[in-house]
Amino acid sequence: MKRVLIVIGMLFGIFGYSQKSNQKNYKKPVKKSLKKTVSKNAATPIVVKTPVEQSIEKVAEKNEQEAENSQQYEIIAQKIIKKNGWIKNRNSAFVRGIEGFVKGVYVGGGKLYVLIEVANRTNINYDVESISFITSPVQVKDRQIEAEEKIFSPIYAIQTESIAKKSREKLLFVFDKFTISDNKNLLFIMSEIDGERTLSLDIKPKYIVGAEYVK
């Protein structure tokens, strides 16, 4: 009987030891987490919002203003072309039957207007090749005062391609406002297609400074 009890006790002891061993050796699996390293110096993107609608409005306003200015000087030009001109003295030039006159210089709407009249006294049509405006030096006592030539380009013109025989035409040229010094003249030059009847007219500084105002 004692032997049986001893054997049973030994069996219980062995079983308890094995349970403790299992408890000590068992480890709960741990999930590994990866940490992302964030650079402290990483650039932060800057988003700039472009005011598209505002830009479109500004462009539209600018175009509208330019259109209004264009309409204004075109209206003034149509008024001036009907005038006879205020320059009454014989400010003219004559070359081979072609005579030109500076009839008037006007100012209005921030623009300068030059009115020219050309008469063809011959029986041959005058076909216009080109018209240009440049500054020319003034001649004093048989010598010329040196002056750098400058070209002035009109922003609008009322002109003809041909001046018929025995007829006359008015020409009008619109410029952005300017003045020239007393030692220069503004020279109007008109050349002929396949011809040598080149007409030159002097527009004196006093005519530009004394331009007649037109609304």
C-alpha cells in the first residue's frame, strides 16, 4: 500500500514539474512594427493659387480700353479729313507735276494728326509705293545742323493707293503724341511705283507745337 502511494505521489510531482516548464518556455509572439523615418528637412510643397478669373478680367478690360481709344482717334480722324486745314501759308513742294501741301497738324485724345493734300496735275496716274516720316536736319546759312534721323510710324492712316490724273487727294496720319526740337523738321516722303516723282514735305516744329486741338 505504501508503495502504491509513493508511486502516485511521484507521478503527481512529475506532472506538476512539466506544467511549470511549459509555462516558463512559452512566449507570446510579438508583432514587429516598422517605423518610418521622416526627414526633418523635407520640403513642404507650396501651392500658389492663380487668380484666373481676375487675370481674364484685367485682360478683357485692357482690350476694351484699347478698342475704345482706337475708336476715339478714328472718329477724330474722320472729322479732320473733312477740314480744309488751318495752315494758310504756302507750305508746299512741287515735283514733276505732283504738288503736296501740309494743310494742318492737330491734337486730340492723346494723339497727333497730320493732314496732307496732294494734287496730281499731270495726265499720268500717281501710284503710291510708300509713305514715310523721318526727322531731317535744319539747314542754317548754307550748312546743315547734324541731327540723328528718327523714323515716326503712324498708328492709323487715311490714304489712297493711287492719285488719279488731274485730281487731288487728302491724306491723314495719326501718331502717338510727340514733339521735335527746333533744329529738326519732320519730313514727309512719298515715293511712286515704277517712277521717280518722289514728293518731300517739311513739317516744321512750330506746326507740331502749335497743333490745333480737336475733340
